[in-house]
Amino acid sequence: MNSWLHKNNIIFILFCLLFIDVKTDLVAQTQIKAWYAQGQVWIVWEIKDSLPETFAIYASPSTFSNINNANLIGRLFKKEYLPGALKNYVDPMATYRIPNGSGGIYQLKNNEGLFVFTPHQKGSLFFAVVPWGQTNILPNQHITQKAIDFNYDPDKDPVECHLQKAYSTEPGFTTFAYYLWADGRQNYWEARPDFPIMANEAKNGMPSMFLVSASNKVDTTKPIPCSIWLNGGECGPGGNVPGGKKIVNINPKEGLLVTHNDDVFGYILSYLASFEFASHHFGWRKNYDPFSKNNAPNSVDTVINYTQRKYIWVDEWMIRRLHVDPYRININGHSLGSKGATAIAKTYPDHFASATIFDNGFIEYDPPSGIDILFGPTALHFPTNLYNRDGKNIAYTDVMNITDRNATQRDLPLLRVFHAKNDIDSGSKWDDYVVKQFYASDSLGWGTQIYWGERAHGIETGPEHNDHWHNGNTPDLQTHVDDISYEETFIRSNQSFPAFFNHHLDPKNNDPGDGTPGTGPKGVGDDWGCWGGYHRWDQNNILDINDKWSVDAWLESNAVFQNDNSPENSLTADLAVRKPQKFLPFPGRTLEWRVIDLNNGNVLQSGLSQLQADLLVVIPQITVYKENIRKVKILLEYLTGGTHNESNSFYSNIYINSNESNDESWLNLISNNDSNINIKVIHLSGNEISFMSTIHVGENKISLRPFEHLPQGIYIIELQNNHIRQSLKWVK
């Protein structure tokens, strides 16, 4: 059956949703009305006079005639209470489309504003809306006629995203504009089970738009991949849709293409920023006041990953509603978007299969600018709410590099990094720090694939510089490894992969120089090149079992684009096994490895290896050949006759205690050996996070601070030492 006609086809279903029972009159005509639907309260009011800069929204269990008798629950700029992003990027005549509480859709009038309230318990409230500064509340004009009842059932009636418009930017593709409205609170850990905190209290109710694109022939009878493309500063999401970025080829083939609008409306000192100001796809500091003209931080503040939380929640929503494959989600970004893509891939490394980033400078730069208002001065390294594998806090200035972890997981997704030697953009420029990041990341064994070329900051400038990776819009003029269709099928987040590294040690590889900008006589080192970019492997033939791991690998030699083909017959690099699923050797286990010619079965290399720090499996100096010469199988297995006493790997007297003075919890246990253990917390919903800790013989006291951001509730703490698992319940 043609997938377009299939009853589960996403495009068909979404088109139908646009025409469901659209109404403009919901209740008796008053100047404010409200109702509950799909996990939130929808407050609509008539705007009679000129548009004020902001409207304030108040609520109380009983009716009120003055704002002093109610609680302020939100304040919106006019590009928020009206659909500013939708008007700016999609349709200048658009108005909000929201659920009407009866299974249909309410289409707001041109003179109606909207605020969305997210309840955390069942209740009933009066809601009022007035221009900011007005204190009196007039009945039938500013306040609802009666208290509005609302429900709270995160399991059966969760918060949803809401379709606004469908349109096409490229023949054969459709783009859908969605909105969601944030739950903003100062205590970022006090979230509903179905909806994370996505803003501080000052930005409660802020709207966010994202665009979902797909081929009209997409087959949704099976889970489909999802590729996310994050825009750079001041670019907006409009270019990250089918037909855009042809020099990268972002048109999806099998799945969805998603892009987020990252506008943050608010004052930056005396300047009211709108579409040109963004959260860097990360978040902002907890105490940022968007309504004050004197809002520079006067003390160190914590930068919360509000935007990252939103993006992950949207992904989870698409998994539930749009049949997205949870293991084939890839993140991409350019410039500011590359910083955001890098940061979120490091914060949620198990969520993403890969990250492809263009022109990431890997750091925020002084001198002081608007970024200081949202993130704090660069020199002060404001902390975030993130913690790494060692339990140490991550500073905001380190979240976008490719050398530090943002989370407790050991392994990152596959990173593919592009940069340009004629990039002089202040926030992303080619310099010595970029090159130092290249060398450091290549040495750490992440498996980072690094490319550099001759173009300037914009990817589309490639033809002007005869760039060796992006020199035109056709397949024979650009690399295919950054195509959406390539990442859709190449790798999965729940699959191990061969992380080739230390490419810079092979003299046959290129030299990026010392960071001096420019090419030709103005530059230093090779004008273009890559480390690891020619390596390929068969992702469908990776063996990952308890006592054995293998992969078939080669260097590209049959690509349409000539520069994708390795100029060398062979290259040598170290190999780490990243994201292993079942191949988890015990400490002290000796591994035997071989490199086998798949043409004739001959063993080309062999040796023995011990586990490195953090139980990482590494084998040295593996030579891989061009595909037209030979493919090789790289095989790892336990050394025959090797022994390991598993009975030594257990813990006793396990319990958790808390310090009421600072709310810190501690895990206590007794161990009969020294070892590394993985400490995982699992929520009853199935969500889980973890970190590694080193323990010693005897009594151990381990801080659970990496879990302090979790809301109160019942969790399972799981201790894992290779194949030995022990667990206990934790009531937080």
C-alpha cells in the first residue's frame, strides 16, 4: 500500500488535525475567557487598545478586584501573547490555534492574546489579565466570570504540543509548525512527571515554536529517524527546512527534520531584544529578569539548561506521537547552533546517535556583551546545574567544548566536527584554541571525526574559497557525511561503535597548523584535511556480546565526492569501544585482539590488551585500508584460559542517609575490594541517569549530589560493577 494512503501516515494525520472543529467563539462573549485542556489552562483575552509592551496575568482561588489580592503567575511581551515567531518565520497573518477543551480547536482572533498556565495539582482559580502596571481588576473585563476548574493527571492527560500550520518550502515535502508553552519555576527540579521545568519563574508561560518537516512519502509504518538542525545566531529556524542548506543537503529521506526557534524575549540592559537574541540552545541563568533594564548579574548565578530540557522533551513527545525511533535521533548545528548541538549531545549522550557540528569555537568570548546578561561574564565561569562523571560541577564556559563531559555517562555519541580556516567570526573563529581542542579530543578516545577546510564562517561560502568539503550543492561537489540521509541510517544510540582516535600520530594524516587564520601563504599547516573522516564501518554487522566484540572497517574509496575518498592506501589509529551494550569485560580481564583480512582470513595484526581507566577497552595502532584494497575485521575476545573471581565484586551494608541541613544524601556501603562502580538512579517512569565512582576496601560514603536536581519521589538506586548488580529503593 502506498505509504501516503496508510492510516498511520504522519503527513495525512497532521493535515487532518488542521481542520478539526475549528471554532472562534467558545463561551459567552467577555473580554477574558479560560478553560482547561490537555494538561494546561488556556487564558484568552480581548485586546481593545494599542498593544502594551507586556500583559500581566494573575490568579486567585476567589474573585478579586485588585492585583494585591492575587498571585502574579506570568508576564508576556507582545511577541509572546501574540504568535510572534509564527508571524515572523511562517505566516504574518497567523493567530494561535489551541485546544478548545471539547476535542476541537479554538482559533484566536486577530485581537486576542494568549497565556498558558501549567497546573501542578487539581484545582480551581479565577484568572485576570491587565496591562503591566494596572492594579484594578474590573469584572467582566479583566477577570474570568467564574473560577476555572482544571485537572491534574500527567499519565492520562499530559501536556502536549500544538499544531499551528502546515506549509511547503520544497516540492514533495511538508513542514508543520508546532507550539508549546513553558512551565517556569525557580525550583527547576519541581517538575510535573510529564513536563520538565523549561524556564525560570519570570519566563513562566513563554511560548516556543519548532518546525517538523518530512517527505510526503515518509513511511511511518515503522519507527522513523529524526534529525535536528539548530540555527546560528540571528538566523532563525526558517533556513533549516527542506530546500534550505543545499550545500549540506538537509532534506530528510526516511524520517523527520526538526528545527527549534530559540528566541528569548527580554531586556538586555536597556535594549529590548526579540528575534535576534537566543538562549544559545542551552538556557539562561536562574535569576535573569527579562523585564528589568538593570539586569546584569551582581553575584554568581547558576545557568540552568532550560532549553536543553525543552528540546529533549520535544524529542520524547515525537517518539510518542510521531513514531520517531528513540535510537535514531541525531543533532546538527552551525555556529551558535553548533555550540548548542555539542552541549546537548554531551549532556544527554545516550539520547543521541551522533552530533554533526559546523564552526564551533568551543568557548564563549569576552569582551562583555549581551551574553553576560543571560550567562554571566565569561571570566567568572558561572556554574550550571550539570555535573560530570566525577561529580564535579560544569561551568557554562565549558559546556560547548569537545573535551569535557557534561554528564555522568562515560561515552559520548559519535562527534563529527567541521571548521574553516578562513572563519574570523568572533564567536566561532579559527584560532589556536580550536586546534588545541582538535588535538585534545583526538587524544581522549571519543572517536571524534574532525574536518577542516578553506571556507569562511558560512558553510555556503565554500565555493568562494574552493573549499575541499563544501564546494557546491550537488553530490559531486560536497561531502556526503553531513547529509541528513547519511546520518539517518549510519548509527544508532543503542549501538556500540569503533571510536578511532589518535589520528594526529599518523604522519600520513593532515596537519591543521597552529590556529593561524587563513589559507595558502597566509595560513599555517594544511589548508584542508581530516582526522578519522575517511574511516567507515558496517554498522549492521557489529558483534557485541558478553565475551566478544567485532566490527568490519575500511577507508572510503568509492564515494561520489572525490574528497570523501582517502588519499592514502592505509591509515593507523588507536581504537576504543564506545557505547558497548553487552561487551563489558571485568576489571583485570585480559583481552585478545586480532585484525583479520576479510578477503582471505589472514591475521594482519594481533595482540593482548588490558582494560584502561574507567573500564575502557582500547587496542593500539590499528591499520585500516581503502575499501578497494581490503576490508578488515577487528575482533576482540576474552583471552582463553583467563580467570576472574566474580565473587569478589559485591557490596554489603548498603543504605542511604540524608543531611537535613543541606538536603544532601549519601550512599553508604562496605566493599571487599577496590573497584569502579556505576551508580544509577531509576525513576518509576523509567527515566534514568548515572555516574561512576571509585570505591575502596572497607566503608565507603558516596555523595548523591549528581542527583540533587531530581524532583522528590520514589527511585531505585542500582549499583553495577560489570555484570554484578545490586539495588535499593530511595525515597527522595
